[in-house]
Amino acid sequence: MEELFFKSAEELAQMLTQKSISAVELIQIFLKRTRAVEPKIQAFLSLDEEKSLRQAKASDERRAKGQVFGPLDGIPIGMKDIIAEKGQPLTCGSKILEHYISPYDATVTERLYEAGAVLFGRLNLDEFAMGSSTENSAYQKTHNPWNLEYVPGGSSGGSAAAVCVGEVPIALGSDTGGSVRQPATCCGITGLKPTYGLVSRYGLSAMASSLDQIGPFAHNVIDLALLLQVIAGYDDRDSTSCKTEIPNYRQLLKNDRQPRRIGVPKEYFSEGLDGEVRQTIENAIEFYRKNGYSIINISLPNILYAIPTYYTIMTAEVSSNLARFDGIRYSRRSPKTTNALDIYFKSRTEGFGSEAKRRIILGTYVLSSDHLDAYYIRAQKVRTRIREDFARAFEAVDVILSPASPATAFKFGEKMDDPLQMYLEDIYTVAVNLAGLPGISIPCGFSKVGLPIGFQLIGRAFHESELLSVAHQFEIAHDFYRCFPNMA
């Protein structure tokens, strides 16, 4: 039983169906695993054991009556602490929401309940999802299970590390500029950023509303498909939610029609890409070539402007979205205030960390009347050109293959004093968010020092089934998804 925590959600669901284990026993195993490794990993900000066991007991009772809700019934799932769950903390990794308890459920939370999943704790993140290392959390630093001296990536580092080390089989994070795909790569698991509008953002604390998207983490593509099946779909409470048919993602993984055309953008393989990462990804490209895929060199010329475009638009939206945390309504209020102005300034000064303040200031600057046209409006125009680049590319290819991160995970503190270097961690991922496209990170090897390496596949809007299928073809031919860190 001790290795059950490294089984996939699909394998665990089969065991529950065969009644070789109960949901309560399963949760107890994961709780035991979490207690054992959490002092070293620090992925969880909170864990409601009583609630998880109560949900597991309800799942067992449904199963006994033949009323199973679906393949995730009784399966534990971790939630990034930026997704609302009624009665649970919603800190967003920030001191300004230190004691805030969510009064409602996000749409994805409701859908997980309806699927019978056991919600298993609140996972650490960079403050309000601002960061690429989870070092910006106001509470603790999550460690990479492959080497505790290294970061797990971010901002969904808690979600990625928890899945990687076997604290949960699957988890949800959010991806604004790579915050699912980059930590998945750093931790050697799979992570999916769905098409913008496919998964409801209702109940996701907004960082940058036009870029944010909730996405799943898992050890393998099958589990991603199972989780996406539950959370995808239209929601009238989200004005950006799209009405589109939701296919059977799990079943369509078997779709291996040939030939498939994979585009390789030259801009993603230029200076700045680590040599080991480049070689490992080129090996993945060669795998597809040998298996009947057409490898087509393409160009995405405006990708060169993706980072400045992203950080202009994102900080502008951060400035607007975080204005609500004023110390008056539901956020932390400074005890040192003497008047209304004090409440606003001191509460925000004490409540926000340095990265949040930096982005608020930058965003306020680019939105100011003197700079709106020069920065924000111009960035939106470049964003349109980036979208057009992808649209032209997808006339010739089915998916695009690229690095997910310029290098493997880095050591704690290595980039904290250089925000620009930290921002460049997202150089291969932000364009996907700017264009609203789906992207997936797949493990494809390890560096000489034993750190995971992954590559990214980018698909056409609302073509997740095709993207998952191409990723699955690589996965089933390799055993990287069955490589686990030694945390005995």
C-alpha cells in the first residue's frame, strides 16, 4: 500500500471500482504521505483532514449504493490557494488575505464536488500568482522534490510539487503566463493550460483577467484528460466563458491519425536556451519524426516581443484587479491606522509583498494618461500580431513544439534579486496566454544533475483533444511519467 501515492488517478479509480481499497483508506494513505514529506516540501498552506475524510466516507457510501458520480469519485485533488472553496482559506499566498475564508465555491470547485472528488488541502503559490519560483509566497517556500535546494517553479509551485512527490495524484493550478507549464517542467510532471474561456474563471482570484486560466497537473496525460473533462464547459457566471462542445478527452487520446504536422519555431531555439535542454527537446522532436510526424520549421516573428508585451498588459491588469484590496472591505486592515487614508496606504503597504508592489506600480504607470498610448495600447496591438502569427502557423501545422522553460529548475535565491531574469523564466510560455491558446508541458528527460526537463506543445484554440493526443503519443513511448523523486 505504501506506493499507492504514486499511482495515477485512473489506476486509483480502478482500485476503488474493484473495491480493493476504500476512499477513506485512500485518503488516509495520502494523509500519511503528506505528513511524512510535508516538513521538507512545504507544498500545503492548509489541510482540512476532517473534511477530506468526510468527503471520502460519502464517496464510499455512494459506491456501496451503486451511485458513483464518475471516474474521479473518491480521488483526492489539491487546490491552488487562489481558487475559491467555501469554508476554506483563500489567502492567494498574501498577507493581505491572511485570515480570509472563502464564502463561496469557484465553478471548478462545484464541478469537482459534483464529480465526487475529495478536495485535499490548499496549495502554496507565489503571492497572487506573481512569480516563477514560489519564493514570493508570504508564508513559506515550497521545495522541489528532486532536489530540496531548488525551486519547484511557479507560481503554481505548491500544486506541482504536491503531485510530483505523491501528496496528491492530481491538482489544479492557474496559468497566467506559464504558471502551470513551467512548474510542471521543473518538477517532471505534466501540466495543461487550457484555451482561454474553456474553463470558468469564476472563483479564481484575478491576477490578470485576460490572461488567467485554471489548469490541471498530473503524472500523466490520461489524468489530465480526466480532470479537464470535469472542469471544462460553459459558465454563465464568467463573461469570458465560451460555449463550445466538450468532447470525450479520455477517449480521443486514442486518436492517432497520420500524418500529423508539428511546427518548430526558430525563435524558440535561439540564444538563451540551455544546451542540455535544447538537446533533450531535439531528441523529442526526432522521436516524432521517426514515428511519422511531419516536422516543419516555422517562424513566429512577433514572439520576440512577447515578454515586454505580456509584462505591460499583465501589470496593467494587476494594478486594476488588486485595487480592491483596500483594508476596508474583506482584506487585512493595518492596526496602525488613524484615518481613512491610513487604512488604504498602510494596509496595502503591510499586506502586499515586494513583487506585488512592483507589478502594481508598473501597471499603474503604463495605465496613466501620460503613458497609456505609448505602452498599454501599443502592447495590445503587438498582442494582436502575436495572435496573427499563431493563426498563420496553424494553417501549415497541427501543433507547435517548443521548450517550456529556458533551463531546468534553479536554486533558491538565485534570481530573486534580478526581476528581469526571473521574468525571462516565462519567455517560452507567455505568448500562449497572450493568444489564448492551449499549451501542455510534458517531461522528456533529466539534466546531468538529475533535474527534470520538459517540452511544450501548443495547439489551436479549443483543440485540447488533439494536443493531448500528440502528447500522449510521446508519453506512452517513454517512462518519464513513471520517474519519481526519492523522498523515503
